[in-house]
Amino acid sequence: MVFRFLKIFLVAIIFFNFSTSINSKDAPSSFANLAEKLMPSVVNISTSQTIVTRSNPFPGFEFPPGSPFEDMFKDFGTPQRKKAYALGSGFIIDSSGIIVTNNHVIKGAEDILVRIEGGQEYEAKVIGADPLSDLAILKIKSNEKFKPVKFGDSDKARIGDWVIAIGNPLGLSGTVTAGIISARNRNIGMARYEDFIQTDASINQGNSGGPLFNMNGDVIGINTAILGREGNIGIGFSIPSNNAKIVIDQLIKYGETKRGWLGVRIQFVTKEIADAEKLDKPRGALVQSVANESPSEKGGIKAGDIILEFDGKLINEMKELPLIVAQTKVGKTVEVKVWRSQREVTKKIILGRLETSEDFNIKKAEGPKTTVIEGLKITVIALTNKDVEARNLPFTTGAVITKIENDSPINYLSANNIIIEADKKKIKTVGDLKNIVNSVLRRTDKTIQITIYNNQGQIRSIGVKLD
């Protein structure tokens, strides 16, 4: 009896140890072998472009914002040309030298140089680029063979999994950092289609476009964004490889994207809306309006419908629908389940193509007007009601930073930061900011106090010395 008990006890111990070992993984003792294997496939990218600016032909005088003379006389200024340089990262996915990177790394570039491990440099050309997903494909101008990496299944990546990032942060080529996946499905308001992997692997400026690897050496993400310009704070964001690969394959094959298009404008389903529509809980996407002659109109979707399911995929939150639709093949007939008049209705829709839709082209043509604030070496757009609503801002006017030059006196700030005050004056229009900065430039001290609202929802005041 005692022997039988001991036998059962030993079997239980062995089974427990075995199940524990297969369900948990110790931290790697070293990343050296993995890094050594992957380094030849990661590249450093440097770009250059010429920027032309014109000096004010009438120093000491500024036309009021919106004045018809403002655009007329600025063309009489002396043109000044200067070279702007940018650094980024990328990785090789084909032995012929095809490279994946971010669109913002190569946007507007006149010359692109790629440097691989060992220091060899090659010129590269753009095969295709997509601003909406912030992805771009380059091709090295060489007949040599290069070492590629392969994509992994980002859907299998779990919170807590070990990852490593390799790239060119702050110009320090071949930098390897390690961390874990901190979160999934992050939306930070940076791009139209977002579903970021969040990681605490150290990512800084220059890591953009570089790979995020799992422990098998497969690419599960493309490093794209960080919070703040002050440096790594343990919060970086990567485009999941499964989402990226759809765009990458299209860019390689067609040189452009072909996204599915429904033709609806949507909004969040609040608890109040769900209660009013007798829906069990807030879910889905509420259709605000339907575009004329769109796939949705032809398929019978109406304003007021709540889209609950698209092509067999449940829509839990509004933000999920645009990405799912965009990733669906153009011309495919899909079933769309909507909540209408307190019951579920199914419609069949033949998807159109977003890039050729009238709705898309109108939006593209009507892009926000940008203004260069030369004294600060930044580009800004006016704050819109959409921005105020989307970010739940405690103010309604200001200038949103869209681009910051490398030699800007505020290059430590980030795109999407909002300038709300300058020289202790509220910024009601972009013209206000431009006039205040120009006024400070005429002063002896050339020092200005700026109040910004950053991407973490904090209000900061900073002193800036203008050149």
C-alpha cells in the first residue's frame, strides 16, 4: 500500500514538473547567438533632400494672416537651399535586396543610402510607399545577394513574450535591445490604420523601420513610434507583421495598395446608443452616413445601422472595422451583419477599392493646409474640431506640430504636440503663432516661452532661444 502511494506520488511530481516546464519559459541566458544570426539582415538607412525657403523681402513687417498680399509677396524673397538629412532602419526580406522600412523614413528623399553590417553602402530606390500604414519598400541597386529574414505570425505573439529590436538609434548602427511585449492592439492616433504591438525593448529615433524579432528570429513587428522625443521611456510601438505583410505584398506586386472600401462614415457605439437601440451592450460601429454610389449604398446599408460583424469577424469596437475592411480583398462579396430596428439583419456587399473611390480622392485633395514656422523650424496645421473631439482636449484652439526639422530648437518635442500659447499669448490661429515668432525674432534676446500639450496629455511650458 505504501509502495503504491509512493509510486502515485512520484508520477504526480514528474507530471507537475513536466507540465510546468512546457508551460513556462525561463529568461534567455543570452541573446548573442540570435543577434549574431540576424544582424546581417538589418540595415541602416540615411536619406537626404533639398529644402527651399524664402527670406522675408520686407524685414520688420508682417502681413496679417489670410491677407491676399501674404502669398503674393513671399515669392519675392531670396530663395535659400539647404540639405536636410534623416536616419532610419530597415530589414532585408529577399536575397535580391528588397527592404522594408517606414514611409516617414524615406518620405521626400532625393537620395537613399543603405548600409549593411560590415559597413558596405549601397544606393537604394523606392519600390512603393504607403503613408496610411507608414510602410515603404526599397530595392538595393546591386546584383549581389543579401541575407533575408522571414516574417513570423504576429497573432501568436503574447503579452510577456521576449523580443529583441535591432536598428540604428541616434545613428548608432547595429544596436541590439531586448524586452518583452507590453501590450497588444494599441491605438495612439498616429495613423489611419493602427493596431500596434507595444514593447519595452529600448527604441529611439533612428529605430524607425527596423524589425522587432521573436525568439525564433522571425519578424513580428516593424518599429514605428515612441512616446516623446526625450528618449526611450520603455514605451515603443511596432506594426504587427501580419498587418504589415498584406501592405508589403501589394507594394511589391503593384507598387501601390489596394484596400477594401465600404463607403460609410462611422462612430463609437456608446452605452446610451446601445440602450436606445435595445442592443445588449455597446459594441459594433454606428453608421453616421453612407457615400453615394458606394458598395454600402448598393448593398442596402443605411445611416443608423450598427455594424456588428464583417465577413465573419465580430466588430467589438468601432476602431476595428476600418482595419478589417482595408485588409479584405477588393471585389470580394462579404456578409455584413447590422443591428437595425432592434434586430439583426444580414446584407451582402461587394467591396470597392478605397484608393480609387471618390470619397478617398476628395479627402486626399482636401488635406489640411500646412504652414512652416521658420523661426522654430517646424511645420504646423490648425487644430480642428475633430482633433479636439478625438483627443478630448481641454481647449479648442492651437497649432498642431506635424514636422520638426533636425536642427529645430524644439527638436526634442514630438509630432502631434499642440502649441497652445506663445510669448504668453493664446494661439487661436496658425497665423498667430507665425506672427508671434517673427516678432520675437526681431527682439534682441530672441527668447520665447511656449506652452505645449504633449502626447501624454500633459501641459508643459518651455523656454526657447531662437536663432
